[in-house]
Amino acid sequence: MKKNFKNKLLYFCLGVLACSVVGVTAATYFPSNDITYDNKESGLSSTNVQGAIDELYNECFPKPSIGEIIENLEKDEYECRYFFTGTNPNNYVTFNNETAGWRIISVECDGRIKIIKANSIVELDWLNGQESVNNEWNQSRPNIYLNDNYYNILTSIAKNQIVESNFSIGKLSGNEDNIMVQVDKENGTLWKGNIALPTISEYLRTNIDKDNCGTFNLYNENYNNCKSTSWMFNGGNWWSLSAYSDSAGHIFALNTDGTIGYGYMAGWKFGVYPTLYLSSKIKITGGNGSQSNPYQLSL
């Protein structure tokens, strides 16, 4: 029995688009292995179901065209994004006149590039020394510092390269063992601005060992190994953008020993790693992403 692959592709893409708009998770049904596809109209080549699935996915989520960024750039399983994974991928970039001062977390399918400062810029408590029950990002010291103080000292070129974007600030439970659920929770609440922090799921998704380190629980069970399979761990401790849903005074943070914790009061001090989105109009004009030869950017 033959099916028109082009129509299947259209329905799949429309389904993905609908899911991304309403923010729900949908199950996609694919027929059994005894079905072959007539791909002549679409120009696609696979005739088996698995190949058809792969082509559907790639057609809907094409790899961004941003020069030579290829190695260690992995397609995300949960969103239309590509993450740099591994212990030390070539994801360094020069930004704000800081040579190799930033690293690329992900490339979005709309062409935006999400970057993070390679080093913490300051240690801050969440609410100015208060052991408060308020863990909201909107009122936090890192938010105010990053978007009022830090943003204002960036170069004019850097400011022009930043695009105001939605950051995921949804709260998480402390015993999450399903990364899809965690991503959905993070995306359940959005904050629009220029600069924020990395989320806990972004940290997990940069880890190359998904089998042992791909969820919150797995990571903490194997943290001695997991901290060495993600470039985002550098021995420091830092605040994430993810607050703890079960206690209004706690925020998730990465510890110096490599564990992820959530029992941190808003009055404690942790490192702040600015995280932001670069415009989809940005072009990679030079470099190979290594620390000695970072990517060069231009609008």
C-alpha cells in the first residue's frame, strides 16, 4: 500500500506548528513497517518508515544555515533547537569585543543564536540579602543587575546584535525524572527581555551522555561523571533561571561539586552567567569556534 509522502509531510509540519503555538505535547502516529511511501512528488528518497520519519523531521526542522557550525551541534528532541554538546565543543564566539568571551548554547530554528558568558561576571544573592519567600525572576537582583546595569555597559554594536526574546522561567519540582515534562514546565511561564540566565534543562541538554545524565535525577545520581560530559560545568556555582515550585524561597543552582540543587535560599550568593539571544540576522563571518579562533559575528 502506498501513501502520498508529500501530504504526510504537510500534515506533520502543520501538526508541529500547531503544537508549538498552543504549547502542548502531541503524539504523532506513524504506520507500521509494512507501508512504503511514494516519494517521487516530494523529491525525498526513503521508502521505509524509519527513513520517512527521519525525512519528515529534517524537512520540518532543517539544520540552520550558519556557516561551518556543524560538529557537536545536536538536534534537540523536545524543541526546534540545536544544542552544542560535549566536554569542549568549538562553540566560542567573540561578542561585545570580548574574544572567546562567550559560548553558544543553542541555535534556534528561527535563526537566533543563544549565547552565554564563558565566566561569571558577579556573585549575587537573589533578593539583596533577604531570606525571602520570593523566588520570582522579575524581582530578582540578577534580573535587575543584568538588564539595568550590565546591559547599559555593553557596546552599541553588541546591543544591536541582541534581540529581545522570551525566556523560560517556569518553576520546577525537585524530583523531576522526565525531561519533556521539565521543558514543558519551564516553557509554561515566559519573561520577555534582553538578558537572563540558563535554565536547568538547557544545562542537562548540553550533556553528551543522555543515557546517564539526561534528566535531573539521573544527573544527580551520576554527577561525578556527568559534570565531565558537559562543557557548561566549569567548577563554579551559578544561579539558573529555574525556580523551585514547592518552596517560594528556593531557586535551582549548579554546585561547585557538579550537583544540581534546589534548596538554595534567595539570600545566598551564586555566580551570574549572562545569557542572551542574538538576532537571526547575525552572520558568522570568521573563525572556527575554538577558543583560540572563536566565531566572528556581523549583522
